[in-house]
Amino acid sequence: MKLSKKAEYALRALLAMARAPSGTNFSIQDLARRERIPLKFLEQILLALRNGGLLRSKRGVGGGYQLQKTAAEISLLEVVRLMDGPFEPVTCSAAAGKRAVKCECGIPGGCGLGNAFATLRAQVDAWLAGTSLETVLAQEKKAETLNFEI
């Protein structure tokens, strides 16, 4: 599984916002420059995140974007689904366990391959759902404390 650039950039932008004190406003230009994200692409991403309820925006001088939720309340699953939609590794995995639905191969309830990948989908979704922006930031801090640069 590979995340799209859109999902990766969304996560990077949200993490940059989560590192700052609560209530900090972020301009698109500053965020794009700091995170090395193409400006036009970031505009689309931030709009989708705002429409998805993760960000709020304020117009005018001193305006910009803010997190709508805390870092602990934003799961990676929520962000990835907003950007990329649900994770379906193979088309047959959507039919897994549903007797009324035939997979691409014509087998009701999904073929063996679809059922196997449905298990993977459930595991990936569970991990993404259980991993918040706060979890990622904690891993960053842990890595920083282990750095023994001289």
C-alpha cells in the first residue's frame, strides 16, 4: 500500500499544525514553504480537510487555518480516507463476507483472494484508526531524545 502524495501532504501539514500551540493560525504560504508542499496543491488539500471537519479557517489579516480538533482526536485513518477514500487493496475485497455481492470473479461473498485482502484491509484500517497525530508526534519526540549528535 502506498499513500497518495495528497494524503502524505495532508498528514505533513496537519502534523506541522499540531506541533504548534493550540489556536495558532497558519497561512497557506507559510505552511507550503515550511513543509515543501506545492502551494496550489496545498490549497486543495486544506480545503478538503476543512470540509472534512479537521480544520477551520479565518479570512483576512491574521487569518489562516487552525486545527478544529486536537492532535489526539485526529486519526491517520480519518485523514487518509478524506484524501484517498477507503483502502481497497483489490476490488474483490469489497465483496468479502457479503453473500449478496459478487466479486469481479463472479463468486458470491468474495473469492479467496478478496477475503484474504479484506483481512489485510481490516488490519490496516484498525492500525490507522488507532494511530493519531499525537501518537506520531510522540514518536518524533522519542526519536529526538535518542539522537546523540555531537
